[in-house]
Amino acid sequence: MAVTDHVDLNQFMEGVKKRNPYQPEFVQAVQEVAEDIFEFMEDKEEYHAQQILRRIAEPDRVVSFRVCWEDDNGNIRVQRGWRVQNNNAIGPYKGGIRFHPSVTESVLKFLAFEQTFKNALTGLPMGGGKGGSNFNPKGKSVREIMRFCQSFMTELYRHIGADVDVPAGDIGVGGREIGYMFGQYKRITNHFTGVLTGKGLEWGGSLIRTEATGYGAVYFLENMLATKGEDLVGKTAVISGSGNVATHAAEKIVQLGGKVLTLSDSGGFIHDPDGIDQEKINWVKTHKTHRRGRIEEYVEAFPKASFHAGKTPWGVPCDMALPCATQNELLGEDAKMLVANGCRAVSEGANMPTDLDGVHTFKHAKLLYAPGKASNAGGVAVSGLEMSQNSERRSWKEEELQQMLKDIMAGIHERCLTYGDQGDGHIDYVKGANIAGFKKVADAMLAFGVV
Ligand code: NDP
């Protein structure tokens, strides 16, 4: 077959499946994007001829390495670490590090692929990457976590750099872990550079980085509602997760006059019909982050709430849903239930929380539905601003950063409209985000020739 012969979507996906066996999350992420991109590319010969989508769906490199560390009892433990550098066409690789037992090469490849489009959507010069390990921080002592982070960085430092690849946090990696990894990077290289984001304020971090993903997801929701002439006041929200993204999304919803009904963790969800106000959110933050507790203990502190073991919160009737825990946590059946119960808007705080069935259900129901690559981009956007501040060796004020975050989220919303506005009053945000992200990266790749 000549190179310029077109394969169709099914043939393309067959190839992706064949080349990436046992990597269902990666295949799922590529499929979701390819569905929109094939339609967009129909009359764009150059993208086909240059095999642009095929090239974006093949990471620039995947580094896999052994991470050895010693636990508190003197046992030697062995974990696997990865850094997936997906694409650096528009800037240095950028994306978080995840420590969770569910981490596999497939999960990190899907996250790095998604990150490539997300970072392009922010309008900032950042390529896409992701990393992590199957290390489980739960139940580990602080010293064990420190030793693990140091060992992880002892290999990772060779592959990253302020102009090469700039990791941040993700599930299981917060300010403390970033501190241990930055300390080890500095010890090995003797360089104090902006090689990681999500740093502490005393050593190069940016204000509002911690809040940015959750706040950004709610700003995006606000932008979507505004297209219908609505706002958040008096609307109910169902949120999953109780980590960084979930608690800050909850906080911003409360600030903007909405009512949060649920939060969750891997043990189940809590439903508080009175609403989870700021005081209760503070309790969750302290309980989950600092005390490493379980969400089920919420009902002891706030007895009017109920705990639902092993369940996700999507059956609770609401106006808005924000999945903020992890991938594939909202399935086709859950999406149908949300639609049937009158949910009008979904803003994803997590990455790919909705499976393909669910995505198709939301698209079909013509909901206001924002995919994570658009709605959760606030975190990486403020990471991009942290990189700029590090390069300039200065720190911007909180008000400036808050405004920049709002503007960036409005900009992403605008970019989604360019390709997602269906002209019948419905906006397909998935399509809009996929095409706008793809086009920016693809055009840069065309400029570089075949590399
Ligand atoms: P955290 O580690 O702070 O919190 C994760 C939350 O999700 C916890 O409540 C955790 O419960 C729950 N969770 C994790 N895995 C599962 C699972 N398999 N089943 C059910 N619940 C689970 O992570 P973040 O809040 O930072 O990240 C949440 C999501 O947001 C992820 O998809 C991440 O990739 C995405 N994201 C994060 C960004 C950031 O800036 N932090 C930026 C953009 C996206 P438990 O405590 O029981 O483990």
C-alpha cells in the first residue's frame, strides 16, 4: 500500500490494538480521540500523508526502570518506575507522576497521550508526558515514602530537565513527595532549576497550584453553563474522590453558590443531603490528606450523612456531576442513570473517568459534557505558570494567578467551541477539545518534517 493510501478508523484502531497488546487504557484513549480526528482529517491530505495521528499515538519514548528501596524492617523492596515521553512538538514534556498499585505502562501511556492534547489546549508551550510507579504509598511510613522517592529520582533524573521534561504530582504524589524528589534531584545534579512543578512556596513553587485543577474544573463548568444563560447558584453537585482535585472542586462549587452532595474514596461514597460546606471540606482535607483516613469516617463526624460501601455516587440525583477520582470510574450504566435523573452538566476533574460507553451516552444525550483534557487542564496550566516564574526567578501575586487561571480556562472553553459548536445549540466539547488539541500539535509536527 502506498503511504498516502488512507486507512479508515477501524483499520487504524486495529493497528493500534495490534501494536499495543494488553494495554486497554491506552487503546481506549486513542479510540476516543481518533473517532473525532478521522472525521476532521477527511479532507486534509497532509495529516494523512504525514501519518500525524499514528505518530502522536506512538510515544517518543517509554523509559522503564527498577526502583529498589528498603522498608522500615530492613526488607529490600522492588518496584517498577516509568516515564512516558509522548510528544514534545510544542514544548518540553510535561505531566504528573502517579504512585498507585494500579499503575501500569498502559495507564501511563494513556495519561501521556491525553496530556499531549490537554497541554496544547492550555495555549502554553508544553508537550505531553507522564510517569509513575506501582508503589502503594498507603500504609507506608513517611521515611519509607522518602526513601522510595529518592530511589525513584535516582534513575529519573537522567531523563528530565527544565527544558527537557518537567514532571509534577498526580494520584499519590503531593507536595511532600515532590519535595523529596526535588531534594534528591538537587543532590545528584547540584542544579537548582524548575525541573518539577508543585513545589513548596519557599523553594520555587507557585501560589494556587494546589487548588488549580479542582478550581479550573469548576470554572470550566461555569463557562459551559453560561452558554445556556445559567450559573451554579442553587445547583446540586455530585463529586467522586476526596483527594486534591475533588476537595478543591467542592470548595469552588460552594464558593460559587452550589451545593455539594457527595465525595468518595476507593472504599465507597458519602452522601450528605445537607450539603458539604467549607467547614466539612476542611475536615475532609485534614482527614484524608494529613491523617490518611477513610471517607467512611465522615459519617461519625457528620451523622446526618450516610456511607455507601463499595459504591460510586452516580445514582444520587443532581444537576451537575464531577468525577474527580480516577480513570473508568463512571461507566455506561452510570451515565444513563445520571441522564435519567436529570443531570445537565458533567465536568471531569479526573483523567478519562468516563468509559467509552459513558462518553457516547453523554454525547448522545447532548449534555454539557467536558472531557478531562479540557476541564482539568487548570492544574497543568498553573504548572506552566510555575515554570515561567522559575525561569524569570520571580513569583507572581495570588490575584494575578487567579485571574490567569480563569482566563486560561475561558480560553480552553473558547478553543473547544471552535470545533465543537454543532450549530444547533449543542456543543460537543469532546470533539472540540480533541480537534483543537490535535491541530496545534499536528501543525508543529508538520513543520519539523519526518522526525
Ligand atoms: P489524590 O491522590 O489526591 O486523590 C485521589 C482520590 O481518588 C482519592 O480520593 C482516592 O481514594 C480516589 N481513588 C484513586 N484511585 C481510585 C480507584 N481506583 N477507585 C476509587 N477511587 C480511587 O489524586 P488527585 O486528586 O490529584 O487526582 C485525581 C484525578 O485527577 C486523577 O485522575 C488525576 O490524574 C487527575 N488530575 C490531577 C491533577 C492534579 O493537579 N493533581 C491534574 C489533572 C488531573 P483513596 O484515598 O481511597 O485512594
